[in-house]
Amino acid sequence: MEGKTEAQRCLVTGANRGLGLELCRQLLARGDRVVAACRQPGKATALNTLAGEHPGRLHVTPLDVAEPKSHAALARELPLLTEGEPLDLLVNNAGVLRGGERYGSVQAADLETSFRTHALGPFLLVQTLTPQLADNARVANISSEIGSIGLRQEFRTPSYAIGKAAQNMATSLLAQALAPRGILVVALHPGWVRTDMGTDRAALSPQESARGLLQVIGGLQARDSGAFLDWQGQTLPW
Ligand SMILES: NC(=O)c1ccc[n+]([C@@H]2O[C@H](COP(=O)([O-])OP(=O)(O)OC[C@H]3O[C@@H](n4cnc5c(N)ncnc54)[C@H](OP(=O)(O)O)[C@@H]3O)[C@@H](O)[C@H]2O)c1
């Protein structure tokens, strides 16, 4: 949070590569404590190297966001990783994009994976971790403009688009549910970013996108909860 000087406790999902990894790097660089969750910590080489560089401030832990049992395991583990202190920031960053889908052959499995990863996962993870969120904490759901119904003008990546649109509704509902505790929940479009998902043709580096996202999160006010914003703080249509 802007103006807040003490170190925050943060949880980032899908933290082993791409934007998630860069968010962890920047949170550590500003002095925060980070729980970095990923599917296969044993294979998360870059993240484990980062943990070695920040002893005691970065904990790498397993999480498959699409699996509620994995959420429960994380909830049990979390107090050990945060010394029993609540989380100030939860970034639901994990995402998956199935390319090459064509109308006529869209697969149930791809729709289901997207829904579980982008909507069911973040929604139920937040619900499970709610007792471990600080009052006035922030929840940032990394969405995509591709999930904007208002901006859609072509048939493209349907599984991803439908999953992200559902995630946006989850964001809106979570904002309502958590408002009594002052917890702000937003959907954030990170821009088109040079990651495995965004490809090297993308406009933004992970560094630029993560810097923008953290600035937007830091500047959130109560009135912003439930909003759909991009990495520069501009409001996007649902
Ligand atoms: N890059 C862009 O241009 C762009 C644009 C708009 C929105 N976004 C959003 O930004 C977020 C980060 O994307 P990115 O560009 O960094 O993508 P990325 O490089 O493909 O990384 C995706 C991350 O999500 C993780 N993940 C996927 N499914 C998971 C699951 N079930 N449980 C836990 N982790 C899972 C991956 O882990 P594994 O290594 O285990 O697969 C990986 O760490 C996503 O939500 C994406 O939709 C990206």
C-alpha cells in the first residue's frame, strides 16, 4: 500500500515464471516478504535461486490453483511461512492460454482448465485464505482485456476469454464479500507482456508490467474495489 513503509506479507500464485516471477522479484526488492506458490517447486529453478538470494524473505510452496485440495494444503502451511502474520497482498496471477482454438472444435477440457485456473481457482483460494488475510489487505486478480465482453470484436481464444470473464465476475463478488473488512479486490490487465504466454512479440517487458501493476495496487482506494483496471490504472469495460 502506498505510504505504508513496513514490509508487507504477500502471496503470489504461478510464481515460477513470467509475470509471477517478476512480481516476486519486485516485491522482494522493495523489502516485502513473499510466499511464492507454484505447481512444482522442485523444478522452479529461477524462484529457488531468488529464494537463496533473499534468505527468510521468500518461501516457495506448492499450489495448483485449479485444485481446491491444494488450496486447503496451502492454508495449513501458510502460518508457518508467515510466522502467523496475516497476508497484506494476495496476487492471483496463475494463468493458462490454449492457443489455436477454432469454432467447431473447442474442447470441453480446455474450457474446464481455463475455468478452473482463472475463476474457480482464485475465487475458492481467496475464500479459503480469507481468515488469513489482514483487514484492509489487497487481492489482485490478474485478468486480461481478452476477458472483457465490452471489448470483444472477434472470435479468439474462447476458453481463455470465457475463463477470464468468469474471473472478472469472481472479482466483483469477492469485492462485495470482503468489503466489510476493508479488503480491496480488483481485476488487473497486465498489458501485453513478453512471457511464455505473451510471446517475445509483446509490447511490454515483465519488469514494466509488474512495476505498473504494483503501483496500481499501491494506489488503490476503497472506491476502486471491484474495478477492472489495466497496468496503468485505466478502467476497462467489463
Ligand atoms: N503475457 C501477457 O501478455 C498477458 C496478457 C494478459 C493477461 N495475462 C495474465 O497474466 C498472468 C501471468 O501470465 P504470464 O504471461 O506470466 O504467463 P506464463 O509465462 O505462461 O506463466 C503462467 C504461470 O501460471 C502458472 N500456472 C498455470 N496454471 C496453473 C495452476 N493450475 N496452478 C498454479 N500455477 C499455474 C504457470 O505454472 P507452470 O510453469 O507450472 O505451468 C506459470 O507460472 C496470467 O493470469 C495471464 O492470463 C498475461
